[in-house]
Amino acid sequence: MADAGVAGDAGRASSDLVVRASRVLVDGAWQPAAVAVRGGLVVAIEAVDAVLPVHDGGRDVTLPDDEVLMPGVVDTHVHVNEPGRTEWEGFASATRAAAAGGVTTIVDMPLNSIPPTTTVEALELKRAAAGPQSVVDVGFWGGAVPSNLGTGDLRALHEAGVFGFKAFLSPSGVDEFPHLGTDELHAAMREIAAFDGLLIVHAEDPDRLDEAAAALPEGAGGAVYDDFVASRPEAVEQTAIEHVVEALRATGGRAHVLHLSSASALATIRAAKAEGLRLTVETCPHYLTFDQAGIPDGATQYKCCPPIRDAANRELLWAALVDGTIDVVASDHSPSTAELKFAGDGSFDEAWGGIAGLELSFRAVWSGARARGIALETVLGWMSRGTADLVGLGAPRSGGAKGRIEVGAAADLVAFAPDEPFVVDAALLAHRNPVSAFDGAELVGRVGATWVAGVVVDAAAPPARLITRR
Ligand SMILES: [Zn+2]
């Protein structure tokens, strides 16, 4: 923004909302600005003290000096579990947690709800559940499972607006969402490539998992965290990612590796990208925050698949984010009831695998980044702009592009105090079951306010929008 401000004649008409801040992220840089909003869109970005009329009932807000104005986080990996396992998580609680954590858009995973989102009929059930009670924007992934390959369901889901298709290469943890074998992976990628869709992959190899299980000493497992990690070694991810790369090469499709935990797979990923294959990669806040040595035996709130590995591995993930090998960070918020999360009294074999961290995702990554001298705008590149671009929400669209503050973009905005320390109390989090691996963590960052389409999310917030790929 120049002194005179970036345009928008529309800014001269009265606005629904004006937000003024000493630091607003515009064009990748922080600058003082006033952002005017009308009809859910940013309509002008002007000098911080610009005269911008607001209509009756509108608001002109000046953020305190310790708060920046940033684009809302776009979390492309959230398991809401409703309908069917609403006691684990639901749209009301998940979207409240999202807003409290500065997340203005979530894209819901196709499994753990019943039915899973593998047909248009199931997608419509999801939409009916989400529509009336979501306070941030919600979109949906479809699922690719053996039973819907070659049936037309994938194309129908694509045309109905899902953002892509999730597949597992090893058992998913729920019976109603079976994994794909290697041939089925190729078939799914070929079918999805025909309409240039995106396949997102849980990349763990079942044969390597069996080998690792067979190699564990007698009596290993249970509550011993090191044994849990040994049961899912890095080779499990490596082999699965090699299968994804081979499928990309064979089909010319697009694939996105979810929740990368193993740094040893980075060389394969770098080579695939250098070859020009259409591969992108996600990692998650828990892999960037915790490490194996810090996880007590029996602490199954940390159980996730693939597992949290050692500190040296964690630092390699950070480096891979900084150098662009890993593209984005999303929460993989995958809660269950406390009963299931602690099933087996600390046994990693029996507890539900999934980390509940939607509300803390952005602040956990920011806290880790800040400690490593990485800038806030860089984190937003991974968690807002990058994730929006991954699913096509960064392009101009009805409702405005997401992941950036610019004229014509969605007015999905967050007031954020980046330097305020706090200690996580899981009991105070808004997601349904008060369990989180982040309980007791010392993080930084306070979300002052969250606006979705220019409307502040508070107790009286109206339902937000369901969004589609187009
Ligand atoms: Zn997941």
C-alpha cells in the first residue's frame, strides 16, 4: 500500500465494517491500514486514518497497538465427525473452536462421520448437518474407497463441489472407510485426474506396518511410547510416499500427502517435485511442537498416526517448511470422546489415534516459528494463503478469495496479538471433549476477534456459509 492507499472506489460508499490497525498484512508485508468491508468482501484498503463512512448499524473498529490484522486461517484438515459420531465432535463445537483459534474456514474430512462422504447423498447429509450450526465457512472433502472407484461417484462428488478426495493406503481406523491397495491407488488417481481433481493421501504402507509389528520384541507395546513409534517407523511413510510418486508418474494426476511426520521421506518428495510431478505436502502442529522424548508413557492424548517422532526429525520438518519442500500446515484435528482417547488405561494399542488441536493449531505453529526466528507472515503463508491456494480458494471467486487481505477478497479477518503468552487449559477449549495433547503447553498469541465475511463471530453469530470448490 502506498501512502494514499490502495484503491477501491467502492470504499467511498458506506461500509458494513471498517477495521483499522497499525499492522495489517497486505501484499506480504505489514503496514498501517484501514480495511473497509461491504457485503462480505474487502472493498477498500486505505490509509489507517482515512475517512471511510460506515452505514447505520455498521462498525468502525480500531485495534489496540498489540494486535495485528491478518487473514483468517484456512484449515484444510479437520475431522468434524457429524453426523454419526457427533459425540466425538460436531459442527457447532468444531466451528466455535475454529473461530476461537483464528480459523475462518475449515475443510472437513470424509471419514469418522457416518456415513462417510463417499457419495453425493452422504455429502448432502453432511451439508444438512453443517449448514444451520457452523459459525465459520465449511467445505468438504470426498472419500475414495474401493467401493466407489469406477462407479461415477467421484466425478459426481467433484461436480457437487468437494475439494478433492481422501484415500488411505493402510487401515483407516474405522471399518466403513477401507483403504486402497496399490492398484486401486493408481485407478483412483487416474479417475480423478480425468477431471483434474486432487487426491489427498494418508501415506502409511500396510506391509511395512506388518513388518514393524512382527519385529517388535515379545511383550512390547501397551503404554510404552517408544514401542508405539517403533511400530510405525519412518519406512512405513517412505514406502507409501514412493507408491504415491509412482502413481503420479503413471497418471499425471495431482496428489497431496497428508500429515507428513517422517523427515526421511523429504528426499523422495524433493526429487518428485524437481521432476515436475504434481505433489504437495502437509505437516501438522503436533509434529512441529512435540517430540518423542517429551511424551510420557501412557499419555495417549499424543497418539496419532503417523506418530510424533524425535526432536531431530522435528527440526528437519521445520527446515523443510522453510525451504518449501513441505507446502502447508493443517491441524488434523481428529478428536474422539475422552473414553476412547484413554481406552485401555494408557495403552497406545487401544486408544483412539488422533490429536485434538483445531483451536490451538495456528498459535502452536506460530509459537514454534517465533522461537525459531520465523516471521508471522511466513506462518500465514503455510496456514492461510497456502492452504487456501491448495484447494483453489485463493483464486477470485464468488464470496471472495481466501487467505489474503486485498480488494475483492473475502473479509475473513482476525485480530491477533502475537506476543501474548498463555498456558493451554484443555477444559477451556471449545471443541466437544476437553482432551488435547496441547493441554498445559506454553504458547503465545491471543485471538482478539474473528470475522467471517465481515461478521464478527460471537455468541450471537449467524450461521456461516457452506463453501464449494467453485
Ligand atoms: Zn486426519
